[in-house]
Amino acid sequence: MKLFRVIISFFFIIVFSNVSAQLLPNDSLKINLRNINLPHPETNYLSLSILAASSITSGLLLHNYQYNSWWSNNTNNFKIINSLNRNNWINKAGKFYSTNLIAHFYSASLEYSGIEYEKATIYSAVIAFAYGLYIESYDGFAPSYGFNASEIVFNAFGAGYVLGQYYIPELKNFQPRISYYPSNAYSNNSIKNKNIFSDFGGQKYWMGIRVENYLPDKIADYWPSFLMVSVGMGTNNYDANNSGYDLFVALDIDAEAIPLYGSFWQFLKNTLNYLHFPMPGIRITPNTAAFLLCY
């Protein structure tokens, strides 16, 4: 089992790695990158070695943290559950987002290491899905959790979305985002294993839309290029057994419009677009309300 942990941890997140460029120009929204004959850089084995070493190191550290937080009471009994109900949709949205974000970091890192863009995209999706599978596998031995088949599906959607954006550039007009503000339960210390990852009530998941690309030309000419519209979901009173969700529509910022250029800045802008920025918005359900800053 220890060897299994080490091997799986190789595929862990790259948050602490030296990540760099994902060369995704704005024009990539309108063209198919596969049809462009770009020169392929040579593979940088030093960079790949650093990527592998930092992945293993951060993976082991995070595994230890998760083990102490969630898996210390694991048994030898593996169970499979399928909680496809409305009470856990915020968690499933988190699965989609987290695997998509991991794939983003790995894709940038692999491309920086000289891996051809298409291969880097495919490898990053596989690595991100492997991470989600690793989490669910350990949850399968936990007495209060289980191997959740429906969450594996959302892990696959999140990891596969980077592939979808490569093969269907139109999907680049739709950007997963997150915002977080501590929930009442978190502030009152009523969350078991208190951490922001368990604070589902404080999390909101958004899908940012580049609406300018869908407006008639006469209207698009007046629409600010940096302005997006995001649709979001969240709840401040999360209860895994009885949760109602709030739906939001808010303006958002497209970091791609920031006038900073070069491989590092492009990567930074791509990463910032995984965050929802505080902007005016409205709550649609359960009751309508307008907010000057919807976050």
C-alpha cells in the first residue's frame, strides 16, 4: 500500500512546481491550433525532472495532510457509493473544477518542458484524472465516505475539459472559475476537520462566458473586451443531507485582456481566469437579490 501511495503521488498536483507558459493567444479562440505548423522545442529533461520531483514531494506532503484530516480511521473494507442527488452538487462541482485546474498546471509545465502542445494536453488530462481516482480510492476505505462513482464522472469531465478546449476551441469561451468566502459554519468552528477544502458552504463555482464573441457585431463593438458574464452556484448553509443551492449571475473580468505579454504573463493570465472577481451581480434563487459585489 505504501508503494501504491508513492506511485500515485507522482501524478499529484503541481502547485509548488516551477510552472510557466501556456502559449494560448486570444486568437486561439477562433482558430484550430492543430492546423498550425509550429516549431517544437527540444525536451528539457532537467525541467521534467524538477516537475517529477516536486510532484512527488508535494504529493506526499498533501497525502499526509489528507490522511490526518480524513483517512486516519480508514478500514480494510472498500465500499462503493453513488450519491447522485442534489445535496452534493457543490462537491461535484468542486471535483470538476479541481481536476481541471490540475490539468491546467500540468499542461503548462509539460509544455514549458518541451512537450508538444497536444501531447502535453493529453498527458495533463490523464494526470489530473489519476489524482481524482487516487482521492476516491482512499475515500472508498473511509468509514464515513465511499468510492463515489458519480464523482469519478465529474473528475473525468474536469480533466477532459482541457482536451475539449484543445479539440473544440469554441469551448475556450467558457471558463471554470471559483470564489471563496468563509461560511457561517466555518466561522463558528462547526466544520469537522476545519479547512477551506471542507468548507463547501463558502465555495462558489462559476462558469465564465466570453459573451462578446456571441453578440451581434454592432453590439460587440461597444462591449468592453475585458468584460465577461459568469453563472455561479453556491450555498452558505451546506448540509450534505439537506442542502439548497443559490444560483447567481454576475459580471466578471477576463484576465486575457490585461496588456501584459510573454510566456510567463500569458500563464499568469490564464491562471487568474480560474478565479471569479468581485463584480456586480444578482442572486436568482432561492430569492432574488442584487449585489454591488457578488463574490
